Amino acid sequence: MPADHGGVTGWAGLRWTGGVWFDGMGVAGRERPVVLATGGDHIRPQPGIALSHERLDPEDLVFMDGIRITAPVRSVWFEMRYAHNPRVAATILSMAAYSDLVSVDELEAFAALHRGWTGAPRCREAVALAEENVWSPKELQVAHVWQLDAELPRLLCNAPLFDLQDRFIATPDLFDVEAGLAIDYNGEHHAGLRTRLRDAGRDDLFRRHHIETLTVLGPHLSDTPSLVRRMHEARGRARFEAESARSWTAVPPAWWIQTHTVALRRALSPADQARALGYRRAA
């Protein structure tokens, strides 16, 4: 990097600042280069390094481990603008939000100040598709198929459900409140016996409260028309109970620590963060 300017940006900048879902792996498992934002300075190209000569405000740089890195909002904005499509861009923002690096509002405000840049329209379109409480990229992919391909109402993401005595039932990955339909994406880590037993127990709890379920597996995401059909069929089986007739609620009781936004998670005490955010894991 130049002696007095420039910094690591994009996925590597996000990983450096704690973004667990940014591992530098691209399509088909190919390693992606580290991108250096040079601010117009010319650096000799090197293997594994890509250069961005776009304008760079020194205020967008932070120091970490003695290395200059673009601030998370700038790194996310860079990745989103060069994403393949708005869904991928929304996933980038959502996974940065997962690690509480950037909120949707923060990204939207930053993008509004840089409207004329390459990829800015894609970035603005993606903001509306982002979520601050999805726990994996695949969950968001399922939510996008539901909303954009199946043309169904937007889902709640990782909303905890409770019975009418304020007892916790379970937290489905995605939830259709109107229909009473819980959707879970089960990746390879659900293949173990212990996890399958836990999943079966959750399904029993949902059935006890007349909540319909839909499980999505990895191969389902490669056949969008079939998945859309399964989604409509599952919603057709749901009971659509009136709120007064339900034995469950998606409104947390007073004792529950709410964590569904970046702002709420950032405001937690260290003790509450350790207790309430234990679900987080590295990608």
C-alpha cells in the first residue's frame, strides 16, 4: 500500500473487522483476491491482490493490527456495488449485519451520499432485500425465493415463538405469521443424529401449536420452480388461525432479550451478549 494512504477493502476488510461469513471464497470454491483501495495511487499488481482506484476519503479508513482498512460501511458498499445481482448484494449487507459491522440504515445513509458511483443502483435495490437477523446466507436465499419468486408476503427472520404462558417454543429460521408457517433451512450440519433428534422435537412442538412446517434442503435451492411449488403447498396447508384462536405468539414477553436488529445487539451488555448471542458461529 502507499505509505500515507489506501487500505484493504471488500471481503478482506470485513473479515479483518470480524465478519465471520466473509472467507474470501468465490464461485466454485475459488479464492478471491484481496482488494486494496488505493485512492488513485498506482501500485504494481501482484498475485492475489486486486486494486481499486476509486476515490477514497481518508475518513473512510481505520487502523486495525497496524493495517489500514476501509471502515465496514465502505467495505460493504464496495462489495455490494460489484455483486452479481441485487440478491447477492443484499446477502453481503445481511451477513455484515449478522456480525453487527453495519446496519441497514447505516449502509443506506452512506449509499445516499455516493449516488453516482459504479453499481450504486444495484446497491440501492439490494437494501430493500436485506435483513438484519438472518443467521446464514442460505436462510436469506430461501427468503428471497419466497418473496421474489413465489411472490408471497415477507417473512420474519429468526423470530422466537412463545405460548400464551410466555414460555419459549422455538425459533424457526423464517416464519409466516399470517399463515402460521415455520420454514427451516437445514444444511449439512443437520445430518447428525443429535441435530435430527432436536429438529424432530421442534417439529413436534410446532404441530402441538398447529403451526405448519416446511424444511428446505440444499438441493431444493437449485430447483427454484419446484421450491416455489412446495412453498405454495405448505402455505395452503397452514391453518391461518385468527390471532384470538392461536396458542402461540410472536410477541416476546418482557423477560426475553431482544436481538433482532443490529442496534439492539450493539446495545447489549457483555453479559447479555454472551447469553443471547451464543447462536453465532464462524462460517
